[in-house]
Amino acid sequence: MHNVDDILSILEQIETELKSLDLYGGPLNRPNEEAFLSQMPFCLDTMDFHQWLEYVLIERLRLLIQNKQELPKSLLVHTAAQEYYRGSWHTYKDLIALLRQLDGFFA
């Protein structure tokens, strides 16, 4: 069983880190609906990775929790972040660490 309070807390921390990196878009910068139809992992053909985190991952996890629906059995986002931010790890290391913590809740 997942501890939803811990998951919600880490999602807040990820949002805060996105804001500190000046990557948080908020409702006014939400990608158009076509961007969400992507068949690529992490919508990488239609969004930046941080947009996928904000508008897909965080929103969906919160919605699942709010509606008391089943959460994913596993999650492996930090490795995608490591690859996406390759070469800039020092800038994104805190975000990647938070994503690793999130993944740990689904191990």
C-alpha cells in the first residue's frame, strides 16, 4: 500500500524545485491538448521533460490519489531525467534526487 501523504509531499517538493529552476509553467503555459496525444515516452516529441513532469506525471498522480484510484505498481522517472539532463547534471541534481525518491515509493 502506498503512503499517499508521502507521495503528495514529494510531488510538492518536485513542483518547488521546478519553480526554483524556473521551469514551472503553471496553468497559463500549459501545452495545447494535442501535445498530450503523443505516443512517445514522456511526450518527448511534443513537450520538454519538465513540462511532462508538471502537466502529466504530477497531475495524474494527484488525480489518482484524489479519486482514490489505484496507483502505478512501479515508476522509474529519475533514469529518464538523468538521460534528459545529461551534461547538465549539476544544475538538475536536486530534481533528479527528488524523482529518485518518488520512484522509491513505487518500488
